Amino acid sequence: MRLLFTSTHGMGHVLPLLPYVRACRAAGHDVLLAGPPPVEAVAAGEDIPYAPLPMPADAPLAAARARVAERTGLPRMRAAIAGLFVGAYGRAALPATLALAESWRPDAIIHETAETSALMAGDALGVPTLRVGVALAAPYEQWWLDMSAGALDDVRAEAGLRPDPAAARAAATPLLTAAPRALDADQGMPPLTVHRFRMGDARRAAPARRGEVPFVPISFGTMVPVDGHYPSLYRATIDAVAELPVRILVTVGRHADPAALGPLPSNVRVERWVPIADTLARAAAFVTHGGAGTTLAALAAGVPMALLPISADQPLNARLVEAAHAGRCLGGGPADAPWLGDLVAELLEDPRYRTAAGRIADQIRALPPVAAAVNAIAAHVATATAAAAPAC
């Protein structure tokens, strides 16, 4: 098969695609990864063939981001989905995605949920399309379509494409996701077809042995150094958690300077980057921001989390973890960092959090490996091809 993968520019969007790209390449299929310029570096690092998709012009992008920034709660989410990802990114990329699909002629297009030009192009050209989830709960992928349906049809109308009222055809595209079923509870209806897979072989973290000082890693992802919270957020978190009888490893990101944190307590070590699987395999609890990939890794290891969400989907992810009793969260952003020590102490003292996280880890390990996604993709292509064939 020839498989076109498409992504928007954020690492939280392109990284969930990579396991599927690798699996398809390993199975002998031709792959092409398309996205705006930041995606090119990811493709180069993986030695994946790349095709560019344009970013929006500065003025409409700035206007869309301003509309998101001036809102909170559900209106903010709606502005981000409909106005930014569809109205700005999707609108800008659609002509190039249509041209690429027409020239490269893929057997299927596989896009992360936020990259909506592929959704529209596949529908317009009759190319089987699949979605890769970027959320921690499958129903959130359906929310995305519900919130974007009108904006999608606005962009379609500008391009002369047929409408898709209420995103009915889009909702019929299968979803490939690593989100465990446990986090779907009480979150609404999931997409019609959901295929769940295990990403790698995460090691289940072993509980601290009797007399051993618990190990607590702290990471707020790669976004912190560029959004104004670094190093004050890390410093406040270290000061709060280091008062506990624990060993702490802080990872600040490849481009951050650990020295900016100043003198450290004796039980704290700071590194730019350490493989997260190695870190979580030894963790008694984990302090993090609630990014989808980081949170999923902790759940796969069965590690309870103290969450301090800062932006994007992190508040939703944190609430999902808390609802599953696999952690505790604070809702006040960086200003709440001084209370993280209390949350970590609770996670270490109450074994129910680790038990709940362990149940989710067991559910994740029971999923088929991501290599099995190749069969799901091939089956969807075969079904769509048969449905499109003229009757004899």
C-alpha cells in the first residue's frame, strides 16, 4: 500500500503518528509524511519521506490565536478546534493536500485528528481515510468532529467541495488510538469504529521496597521553556516536593539550562532529558503537566500522578486521570505548584492510587501491539475499495 500520513505542526500531533508510520514501513508499505515545516525535522530524524504542507499566513494565524486566547473553558476549546485547527491550519493546507493526494495517489490517508485538510481531501477524492487519536479518551475525538463540523463545511464551500452536514461522513472514518478504554468512562460516545493499540512494551513500575526512599520524577514536557513559566515553575515544584523523604529527578527539556534552577536540595537531580520509560520504571509517583503522551506513558507503567495542567488539552487529561483514581490534579496552573508536595505525599501514602493506575496499566498491556494497526488499515482500504466498485 501507499500510505499518506499528515500532521499539523505541534509535537503533540506528529508524535502520535510515528508508531503507525514505523509499523507500516516495517510491514513493507510505502509511506509519506506531510505537514508544515516543523514536521520536516521529525521526518528527517526518522528517515521518513516528507512532503510540505503550508502554514497559515501570519495575519489569519494571529487572529485565530487571539480568539482562542480571549476565551476560557468550552468556548476556548471550540475556538481552538473550529477557528484555529480548521479555519487557519486546515484552510491553509487543503489545496496542497488535495494536490498531493492527486499526484501521489495513496491507497489511504492517515491523519492525526487535528490535521483536517486530509479529512476533507480524502472525502473529496474518494480516498479511504483513517484518524489517529491525539486525546486520552476516544470520545474526545468525536467531540472534535462535533465542534468542527460547521467550520469544515465553511472551508469545503470555499474550495468547491461537497458539504458533510454534522460531519456524518467524517464520523464514519475509523479511529486508531492508544487511549485505554478505562478513560472513556462517562465522557460521551466514542467514534463509530475504534481500534486500540499498545505503544511499545512499557515496563510496569515496581513499588519501592521496604526501607527504600521513593523515587519521584518531575517533568512538565518540552513546552515549559518557551511559554514563560521556566524556571519558576520547576523551582516552585522542586521546593514543594523536596521537603518529602523522596529522591527526585527533574527533566527540563533538551534546550533548557539546568543551571537556571539555582542551588538544589541534596535529594534532587536535574537532567535535560532521560528516556521516560527508564524513569517511570522506577517511579513511586510522577509529577507532570498532563500532556497526552507523557500521561499515557505513566499510565502504561502503572504510576500514579500529581498533575499540574498548564494549557491545551492538559486540564481535560488531568481530570480523566483523577476520575479514574490514578492521580490527583490541581487546577490553578503554575500558581498551584507549592501544593504539589501535598499531592505527592497523598499518592505515596494511599495505595489505592497505585492500584487504580495498575489496573489501567494491565488494560494497556492487554491491547494488541501497534504492528496490528497495519491489518486494520488494510481492512479499511479493502472495505472502502469494495464499496466504491461499480455493481456488475
